[in-house]
Amino acid sequence: MSRLLFIVALLLPFAISAQSITGKVTSTKREKLVGASVFWLGTNTGVLTGQDGEFEISANEIFNKKLVATFIGHSSDTILISNQTYVEFKLQAVKTFDNVVIKAQQDGVIISDLNPIKTEKITQIELGKSACCDLAGCFETQTTVQPQTTNVITNSKELRILGLSGVYNQVLIDGFPVIQGLSYTYGISSIPGILVDNIYVSKGANSVIQGFESISGQINVETKDPDKMEKLLLNVYMNNFMEKHFNANYTFNRGKWSNLTTLQSVQPANKIDRDNDNFLDLPQLTRYLALSKWKYGNENDWGWSSRISLRFLNEQRIGGQTSFNPEIHKGSTSIYGQSISINQPELKARIGYRLNDRHNIVLYTSTYSQNQNSYFGTVKYNAQQTSFYGNIQYELNYNNSNLKSGISYRHLNLNENIGFTDTLLRRTYAGNYKRLEYIPGLFAENTMRLMSNKLTWIAGIRADNHNQFGVTVTPRTLLKYDLTPQTIIRANIGTGWRTVNLFSENIGLLVSSRDIVFAEQLQPEKALNFGFNFTQKFNTKNEFISGYISTDYYRTDFQNQIFPDYDTDPKKAIIKNFTGTSVSNGFQAELYLKIWSRFELKTGYNYLDVYQIIKDNKQLLPFNPMHKVITTFGYKPLNNKFHFDMNIHWYGEQRLPTTTLNPVEFQRASFSKPYTIVNAQVTYTFKKFELYTGCENIFDFRQLQPIVSWQNPFSEYFDTSFIWGPTRGREIYAGVRFKLIKG
């Protein structure tokens, strides 16, 4: 309670304002002008506009003076300031030279100077450094996010931040929380890389606007904008396992309307078993995806704007023993295999009406349905889910502040049916599991810029009423202080909570022979997160070297956590509330250098201390490397004809579940071995084509025979949960991209 009162006390300054003028600079066509100069006429007081063309300038004792805005290639404009606190400049483009070409290259990862939350923006430049077949593959060069395999047989993955399960960070698609419940298991793998424009990654407690879940962080995937991308983009990819990806993006414009259509097909790999354990090294994946995204107007213009997206996904995953045929063997005890079939239609809409530069109303709404039919050996798992999300918010710009407030509503209807085709193992968790959730909520979040724009303060709070667990209040606050224009410190603190979808979020439980024992009724997971960040940017006078140094520390304290107990009995997974001490400490340091605009070097170190106190003993949670180092190197000549990229990952040892009670032949080590992975890619650019080829895991490190009791997958000791490293080994791939620019 004392922690809650402390956080609530930090939310008090909702009405604080400062003497300054805010506004933005755009062209007459409403294009944002980044880096425009805004200054008081006849003085040395001035600022440059940020990423959205916005600015803030001190107004102390300068009223009834003239404010000027200028930008290269545009005429200047002057506004007489009397009692305004917000102004907008619209600059007319002028044609002065016919043969001037200005070239600039965006960095692969950008840490915003303006965002109060430390946010890493992963751009198209960075995504092009690896194959990036799906969202899980888009983090090969990143220190903050770790893709983690949750089921080696079907290759399901989650995205981890701060060493915690991916369920504790919120994954948004265009600001919508659609990766949840049943879609959590394979949802991030169903987002094709060709559709991704930018990815925004932030750690710790974040904005309360999108919900209450983001405990360890937030990943917001921004898909491509129909107005700003190529008319046609085709991508064909194939690896040495003969897995094939075909992708196509097509856009067109009609007046204020524009459209993006995306099609994807993934065809399965050959059957490969290099470690001779009679199990496939990678599943056979077949996917068909179609998406149509419509855009009307511009959200920065007055009046109506909208984004409407329709998507349909059909996916099949088949894994298990090499001779497994799902048409014959699924559910049988003769040949072990897993087969998953998914159908998912989805609709998302963002509709906004901007009254003027100070008032804006936006409605977010999404719904999807997922039907999944699965066999995991002799476990039959069929599930259906329908979900709805709605959020209507009002935005007010006033006195150098921005207030967002509104209401939200969530609905989830999940029906899971579990049965066994064989009862030899005497598992007890068969049955029908139904969950019906509806959660209305209220929220408010205020962003204030104080002390001549050096201090930015976000104070947010929301209250949600769960139909089963009642009202929960979620307060959060964030601070950013600019010591200098290139030296920034940030701090944040806040609470988060979530309800558990046990089977979809712990799919490995259905795969192993362990019995699942529910010791008590499960309550929502709750945690407090706080953290600090220091970022120092630098740039030599001749721009020989530029870059940044960033360090941060985040701590998560759980008041209740639900983590399957694998250690008490190796034949069981015990599910219960854990209200004792459960902590995640995460420290990260990163150095980025850009040399001569040709070379890029980045190295990052992660320290994770994730543990629970059980009977006065500190017990590390499994599958978390306490130490991790990643180093990336890139070279691109000034003519941009090709670029070469390499990344090196070193993982320290990880604690593994205890197997000391198993027979000797089924025991595993208590800790994994440290290992190193090296990846490299070369991309060559023609006028309309890009050819790329690369190799992941160049030195072919593999965790051999990771499945316990693979010789007898229907025995009581069969367990697939001991995956701590790569199992497929070296992967060589090649692809081609064709781009047709709009005329």
C-alpha cells in the first residue's frame, strides 16, 4: 500500500504548466518539417523541431514579440505572439536550384531525444541487416529483446525483456494489443517481416493508454504506411533446409484513400534430423496470409482520418518424429508427432476526428477470432477464442502540456478442450476450460514539459473493473531530464497486472509427459517495476565519429506470480500463486559508433538476475542467461551499392529444471553451457532489385538431442522443456527483393 500511495503522490502535478510556446512546423501540404529553425526575431533564443515537426520555446517576458520559422527549401514565416500558447507554422516550398541533391541516411536504431520513455526505434535500415522473415527474426541485432523458443518441436517463440517471460511485455500491432490469449503462442511468428516498417521497444512500466499489462516493457510494431512505401515490393526467400517464403506488398492511391495489400505464403522445409534423435530439427510450416490496410486522410490534418485493416491467417505446423504423418498418426501411440492448424480472421480500425490543433478524438477498435485444432502426441487440444478491444480517447494540448483521457473495454471468450487418446501416463488435467472476461476501464495521462523544456513529466493512472477480480488501479509516472542537449537521464515507476492464459502461454506443458496439477485457484499476476536510464550522445565536429552510450537498470518486484513449478516433482508441473519474493534485476550497457558514415559498430552487455526466494533460499528461474553480450558490425560504402552486416551473440550459462529424481539415463545437467552464435549477411542493391544472402550460426553450434527420453516419447520421462540453445544448426539462406517506386 505504501508503494501505491507513493506512486499516486507522483501523479499530482496534472495542472502544472510553464511559460513557453509550443507548436509545430509543417509544409502547406501538411508534411512534418524535421529540423526547422524556430526563433524569436532579433534574439539568439531558438530551437529546432523534432521528429514530428513539433517544438517548444521559452516565452519568458517575450510576449508581443515575433516568432520566426525557417526551413531549407521553404519560405520563412513570422507570427506575432500576444497571448497564444500554441502556434503552427505552414511554410511554402520554394524552388531555388534545379540540380541540388541532398542525401541523408537514417540510423538503424534511434533513441529518441524527445520521448520521455526511453524508446529504441528499430528502422528499416536495421531490419535489412538480417533475413527478418517474421517478427521473431527482427531482433537478431538487438540487445534489449531476446527471442526465446517455447516449444522446440513446433518452433513457437516468445519475445523476452528483462529476462522475464514474453507474457510480461505488451506486444502491440499498430497500437493494438492483439497478441494475447490463444494468439500468444504463434502470434509473433505470423507477422511477416516485409510488413514491418518500424519497431518501438521500451522497457519497464509504460503508458497506461493501451492497457495495464506492460510490466517488463512494450513492443509496438508499426506496419507499413500505404502513403509512404513502394508501389510494389516482392520478396522471395529460401534456406538450405528448403523452407520457402513468398511475400508481396502492393499499394495504390485514390484521392484521400490509399491501400496496402500484403500476401504471404510459406512452404515447408525438407525433413531433417542431423543429431539422429529421430525427431525433426525444424517443423514443417505452411502458412497463407492476406492483409488489406486502408488509410483515409492524415491524422495531423483537421477533420476525419481513419485506418482500417483486415487480415486472415491460415497456418499448419507439423513436427515430431521423422516418420510422423498427421493423416495417419496424430493422437496415436505408434509414432509421436505434433500438428497444429490455425485459422484467424482479424479486423482493426482507428478512426479520428481532429477538431483543431488543440483538440483531437480517436477511436481504436479491434476484434479477432481464432480456431485452433492441435495434437501434441496423445494430448488433443482444441481451442476457440473471440476477442474485442475498444479504446476511445480525447487529446488536449494546453499550456505546454498534453492530456489524453478516455475509456477502454476488453472482452475475451476462450474455450479450451483437452483430452487424451491414451491414459497410460495417468494425467489428470483433461477437461473443458472456459474463460470469459470483460474489463471496462478509465484512464488519464498527462505529459508536461517544464524548466524551459529540460524536464518532461508523464503522469498516468487507470482503473479497470474485471468481471471476476474487481477493480484494480494502475498508476505510472515517468521523468526525462536533459542535462545537456546530448545528455539525458530518465526514470520511471509503475505497477502492472494481468490474468493468466495458462496453456497458450506455457505450450510446453502440453508437450511433455508431466502431469499438470492446479494447487489452487489462480489470481491475477501483479508487479511493481521501476528503472533508470542514462543516454549520452556524441558527434565530432567533422562527423568522423557519432554515436551514443546508454546504460539502464530496471527492477521488477512481483506481488503475485504464476510460474510452473518444475522442480518439486520431475513428473509434474505444479501451478499455484506465488506471493513470496520474486524479483528480476536487469542491467544493460550499450555503445554505438558510426564512423565515416560507412562503418557501424555496436556492442551491448546484459546482466539478468531473475530469482525467487523459496524457504529462505535464492532460486534462479530457469532458462535465463545471467550474462549476455551482443556485438554487431556493419559496412556500407558511400555509393550504397552493397552492405555487409555481422552480429555475434554470446550467452552465459542458464539454470535448468531439476532432474535429480529421474533415473540416471534421464537426468540432465543443472546448468547449460555458455555458447556463441555468429551471423552474417551481404546485400547488393541494383536499381529495382536487392539480392541478399547470409548465414546464421556460422560455426554450427547445436544443442544435441535436447529432448529427454527421445527414445521413448510416450514414456513418463519424455520432456521437451530443456531447450537452452539452437537445435537446427547452421542455416544458409538467400533472397531477392524487387521494388517498384510510385511514379
